[in-house]
Amino acid sequence: MNKNNSLYLVIILISLSVIGFSGWTIYSSKNKQMPVPVATETTTNKDAKTSSDGNSTVQPTKTVPKATDTNNAELSKETAKKLVENFYREIEKKEYDKAYVKMSKGWQEEYPYEKWKAGYATTTSNHAVIIGASLVSKDKIKVDFKLHAVDKRADGFQPSDFRGHVDVIVENGKLVMDNPNIWKV
């Protein structure tokens, strides 16, 4: 992903969380959320050093969301659309840890949790609409969507509209989103 696409992705993700507080909801024909178990992993510095005065110097702990594996990851157009719907719904609700675990490891490496979450700092509402899903290969489904986001600025509120798509794949036994491509319209 080039730097321009990364910038648009950050802008879109910020915008998505803005729409989350507007009270808009995405409805599907089944109107069910896809369960994705979430746990939190806390890492500590096991290599704490002792200073000359005998005090231990330990780095602060870092908390990142961690998904537990789901063994029943069935890749279909419906499950792919539901995953993307739930991702943006969780961003709307500011449930960032639940949304983050729906991103592929590659996407997470590009956007570490705290950096990704900080991208939503000015977003006041977002609304995502799934346009459709298409089979790319037996291991990948592309989900197209539209986003409307509102950011709070010093001079008021700034609405923005976006289009985009993500690939839904199975990674380590669970469905995740990968290869996001989002642009402002």
C-alpha cells in the first residue's frame, strides 16, 4: 500500500468512528452480529534492568487486543459482508479492540493498535453501507462499501464520503479483513 492510500485509510478510519456516535446503524436482512471472541493480551518487559541504586527499571506495559481463534471460519459472501458490517459497527460504538482483531496481521503490522485507534480521535460519527461482495478466489472475497463520516474540527464539523473495498480471508482459522482500499468521493 503506498503512502497516499495509507493516508486515505487513516482518514477514512477516523471518519468511520465519527459516524459511530451519530446513532446510525447498519442493518442486514438477518440483523445478527457475527461473534468474534476477543481477549486482551498484556505484554511486560521481562528484561527489566536494575540501576546502580538497586531499583528496577521496568518499561510500561503495552496492551493490545488479541482475538481467540475461531475454528468455524466459513468464508462466504454473507459471512464476509457480515464481518465488514460488524467492523464498522464496532468502530461506530468506539469498541476499537473488537474491530481491530478483525484486521489481518499484515494490516495490524502497518497500523499498530494505539496508532490506529488514535486515528479516530476527532471522529464524531460514521455510517457504513455494504454495497456488495464478490468472489475473488476460493480463499478471498472482496467486499465493497460506502462510508459517511463526520469529524469535529476547531471550526465545526466536517462531513466526508468515501468508497472502498477490503478482502476477507481466513487467517489462522478466523475470518479477517485484508488489503483495504478506501478513497474519498
